[in-house]
Amino acid sequence: MKTKLVFATNNKHKLREVSDILKDKIELLSLSDIHCNVDIPETSNTIPGNAKLKAQYVKEHYQLNCFADDTGLEIDALNGAPGVYSARYAGESKDSEENIQKVLKELEGKTNRKAQFRTVIALIYNEQEYLFEGIIKGEIIKEKRGNSGFGYDPIFIPEGYNDTFAEMGDEIKNKISHRAIAVEKLCNFLKNQ
């Protein structure tokens, strides 16, 4: 029997991406599948903290095994910003285009464009809490390229590649991304349970 897990997210892009990565390894339930229509507050000032808050909310209110992730783009020249504030970097509207434009403006004239995406997954499974981290290093380019993916994908090129996440398409991105690395660690853990 497949493990049933709630993925505590309202982000349809993330849900689809994680479903694609998991394929048929886990029966994935979304927040809407469990009739949770709350935008779970992310009030921590760390990426692991926000992942834990979301997972704990689902566990507390629905008593289900679940996991949540939080992801940040960390840029060297901006002292790790936008980091935990990546989704709302340009404001509460969580507008990806505005976030990208703000990052590009802040990097104008800077030669160090090194960055990394970092995902932390918080899993609550059989009353225990576990954390899994995925990091992919790369750099921020000067203008957007590509149409797939979401968020900062059009301006991020992972190390060892010439294409942005938005140019390489979901199939390749979902094998190498920060989220893929963290989800793989989650799957390996569950396999051994």
C-alpha cells in the first residue's frame, strides 16, 4: 500500500512539480483534498521555520501525516536575500515578475552573480518531525530567458548548464532542482520506514 501524505501547499506550481518528481511513489494529497482552505501563515524568519509551521498546522488541525516545503533564492551579492522572503520580495502580492525585476535592479553593476536555490522540507510522520534539504548552486543572469517553470526560474542558471530553469523545461528541471533533491531525500527516508 502506498504511503498517503498531505503536501501542505496552496501553490499549484509546487504541487504539480512535486507530483511529477514523486511519480507514483507516494499518494499525494493537496490542502484542497483535505478541505483546508486556509493560507497557512509563514511567520518564521527562516526557511526551515516556515516549512515546519505549515506542516505543524496540518498535523494539529487534521491529524494527518504531512510535509511542507519552503524555498528561497539566496544571492551572494545581496547577503543571501531574498532568502526566506523570496515569494514576497517585491511586496505582499507575491508577483513573480515584480520579484524578478527587483532582483535584477539590485544586481545592476554587480559582477558576483552567484546564487543558490534552497528548499527545506519538513515532514511530520507518525508523530515525529524530520527535515530534508536540497540546494542547487548557480547564477543570476541579466535578463529573463524561457517560458516554463515559475518564480525566479527565468533568471537562474544552475551550475553545469547553459539554460535557465525556465528554458530547460520541467522534465530536466524536476530531475536536478533543489526541490527534486529534497523530495528525493524524503522518498528515500519513507522507503526505509
